[in-house]
Amino acid sequence: MESTLFCPKCEEDRTFRRDQRDEEREIRGEKIVLTVPLWVCSVCGETIVDDEFGDPIEKAYDAYREKHHLLKPTEIQEIRSKWSLSQAGFAALLGMSQATINRYEGGSIQQEKEDELIRMGESPEHMAGLLARRGHVLTERQRRTIELALEGSPVARLSAIWDGFFESMPLEMTARSGFRRFDFDRFAAVVVWLCEKIPVVTQTKLYKLLFYADFLCFRSTSRSLTGALYKQMPYGPVPVAYESLRARLEADDLVQVCEQTYENGRTGEEFLLGPRASCVEVDFDDDERLVLEFVRQQLGRLSPSAISDLSHNETAWKDTSPKEVISYEKAMELSLSIPD
Ligand SMILES: [Zn+2]
């Protein structure tokens, strides 16, 4: 087999013939032999590794994993995703550190003992046992997600999330929804927009940004942006059914929630764009874009506690009883408004 390729040594296009060579690499003190496909320059003998072969180091790792029957990084990720767990949650449940799981998913080779632990995490029976014994290391939401996953298939899981959602978020066109029927696609598009344009978006901050975006939009156009309802909660306004909304955003791969530990020792959940975020297609009109830009400029840089404090000073929050839905009519008294 022959092919014309650019020869880096001759610095010209040359005819190359196909060949192969055995390469030895040492992984964990063990010799791994790889048969590497090559192209050989017919003039100077320069060899080029066939592009399609991929990275020889990765290949050697794969060969080592295969020989020792160890899980591949993608398989580890699949087991974790089966339970919709973050790396931090999965690691905590197995009694490992997040950094360790992160390394294994990134291509480091796990020890056999840890391989066994992760592998067992695939079985629902084992997961149910772990949840019963070690569930206390997880957040409430993580526990619920696993319980839902244990109840059924991914489809059943998603529909369970939606059933919960429709029960808790009435689809109405009233002052409670800003006279827009809640639209998940619009809601998702706003979340994706905020996570893309604003550097660090934690859960608390995201809910406040959404509140301001919706209420400011209502103030300037007499209609909310997403139709979401917000309730008065201790940390400020929070979308009704936020857990279901968030589960749906994560299940659809529109966002990825990553647990972070900050310098002050506190932990928080950061919202990052998910692999399918670019699939969101909603055309905001000019007024709506203006609102989003305004929110980004005015509130994007605020810390979660600063934006939380700001929302606590709004009449919308102060004049609503705890856990009650905040009327969009209160948008007229917000401390901020879009300049004409
Ligand atoms: Zn050559």
C-alpha cells in the first residue's frame, strides 16, 4: 500500500509505503508491546506514525487496561452517569476523592482495588446498598437523583422528574408567571445564555440572575422572559420546582453542575455549559436581548452573597410571605430598571 504524503525530512511530497514496527513501552514497570502502523518515505526512509492510529501512549495505556481487565475512562464515566452523579458525589459515595475519579476519567490508570469499587457501582443492588450505608455523604438532591434512577430506566427517571415538575409548577398565564406560559426551552436558553456570558455562576447566583431577568423583562415589556414562577425563600427568590428544572437541564446535557471548594473553605455548585448547550435555539427579540445584556452588565460580576443581599432588599421579596410565589406586579418596584 502506498500513499503520497509530505515528508518532513525531504520537505517535499513523497511516495510513502506502509509498514509497521513493534514499540515497547513501560507502564507501571511492565513492558507493553504495541504494533504501530507507519508510513515510510521511499526516498529518505523517514517514518511517520499513521494518524489514524492515535496517540501511542494512550494506546499503550489501553493495552495495559485490557491486559489487566481494568475499566476504560469512558466506562468509568458511563457508570457514574448512570446515576447522574457528579464526580464529587460519585467519589464521596465510593469513599474516594473527587481528584482521584477526575484523574481516572481523564486517562490515568486506576489501581485494581479501586477498579473493583467503581465496577461494583454499576450494579443497582450494590448502589442501593451504598445509598443506605453511605447516603449521608451526599446532598439531598444527589440522594434523590439516585433513588429516582434506581426506580427505573432513564426514560422512567425523566418522566418521574417531569411528573414532579408539572405537579409543582402550574402552567398559567397570570401575574404569578408574568403573563407567559412557562416554556422550558426559553428557560433553558436563558440559563445557557447566562452560563455562557457570566464567568462564575453558582446555583444561588443563577436563581437570582433568572429572577432579575424575568422580572426586569416584565417591567419593560409587561411579559416575563421565561414564564417561571419564583417563590420567596431564605436566600432570596428561587424558581418554583427548581430541583426538577435543574434535573432536566442536567439530564438534557444543557448544563453540567460541578462541585467546587473555594478558598474560604465553603463549597458551592457551579453551573457550566453542558455538551448539548449549543443545541439550544431560541430567538430572543430585541427587548429581551436588552434585558439579558443589562443583567449581565449590572449583576454578572456580583458574588452570590452580594446578589442575594440585593434581592433581599427588593420589595418583591420583602412584601411576600416566606415560601409564597412572588407576583410579577412587584417588578415595578425593583431597585433596577432598563434605561429607555
Ligand atoms: Zn523523505
